[in-house]
Amino acid sequence: MYQYARTIQNQMELIHGLSSKERPRILSIASYPVITMGRLLAEFYNKHNQEGIALKLIEQRMQHVIESVESGEAEIGFVMSNNVQVKELKHMLHFKNLIYNPLGTDTWYANIGPNSPLYELDEVTMEQLLQYPIVRLPDDYFSNLTFYLQIDGIRLTEHKKVVYVNDSAAILALLSKTDVFRFGPGMSAQDFAAHGIKTIPIRNCNVKINVGYVQRKREMLSPEAQEFVRLLEGLYPSSAGEKAKEIGAANHE
């Protein structure tokens, strides 16, 4: 009995010690690979680099972003869903007890680097894009839903030249040094422009991109996550018309 009592007492002392220690400060994010996320993380770091906050960014497809938040590996998850994905996204988030917080809406543009013959155009068509490889992430459940999505009457499945990579650094290198292109939201225009990559409108593109972040239900975000959310909210402070002007200005910088 004495040994059992000593074990219980030691465990109680351990629990008391844990409760009295200061909570470790961590910012953990899961995100679809977008170059903009790196800029926001750098802004957060520069503001708090003397405070000992651990930073963690995981780049994943949307399905894995959701799973990372559900499991607790990440506190918040940055997601983007198009017209055909949004219904299934809502269903999955409900099933996994996650909350979706909208940030804004966007559409697809063509990210094109200086080695592409399309680089100097102010607008591109899907027929023009079909001539060049598209760089994209390996497919997951949600990306499979977009196979029959159409832009200007052309299905995405008609793109036969595909380069698969799994992180934003590789995407950036390919766009900078080859003739590949990618579909991307307008919010990243200024970040790509800093690397000489243009964000060019696609003719008759009616794809609606819903941009937001997910978190676990009945769980208050940490102060670190709350502050990063404020950075995310700054991605869409203006109207669609003003966003188009921002993209045009970025392309001509």
C-alpha cells in the first residue's frame, strides 16, 4: 500500500508541476501551398522574434490540412475550395467537428514566369494554356472533384502536360525558370511579382474560390493563432475591382 501511495503522490506532484508551468507558445499552421503564407509567417516572426514563439507551417493538400487540424497537429488550417468542392468540404468539416471561417472570395489566374511565351500578355485563354505544362500538387480527394470543372468550355482534364510537385518552393522555381504555368488566386499576385512571375487573368474564368481557415469546434484559439488570423483577414480587405487593380500594378512592377 505504501508503494502505491507513493506512486500516486508522485503523480500528483507531477500534475501540479505541469499546471504551474507557463504554457509553451506555439503557432502551428497547416496550409495549402501558397507563396503568400511564407510572407505572413515572416511578418509574424519579425514582430515576435524576441518572444520565443515556436513556429510550425505544414504545406499539404486540402484533405490533409483538414486532417492535421482534426488531429491537433495544427491549430488552424488555411483552405481554398472551388465551385465543385465547397459542398463536400462543408460535409467533411461537419463530420470532423471543425469550423470554417471565411476570409474572402477569389478566382483563378494563370501564374506565368518570364520563360513562357505568354508572359507579356494581359489576358490568356484556356486554349493558349493547353500548349504548356501545368504545375500542380499530387491529387487528393478534393482535387479529384475538379476533374470535370470547365473554364471557357474547356475541361481541366484536357491539360495532358502536368508536372507534379508537393511544395511551394518547387512551384516557384519551376515558374521562374521554365515555361510551365499554374492556376492560382489573385491574393498571391504581389508575392509572385517579387520573383518576376505574373498573375494574368484567364478569359471567361467563372471559377469561384472560397478562401478561409478551419479550426476545431469548442476550442478557443491561442493568442498566437488569433494574431495570425488577423494577418489572414488582411488578405481580402478590398473589393473585387480594387483587387484587380492590385494585380495589374503587381504585374507591372
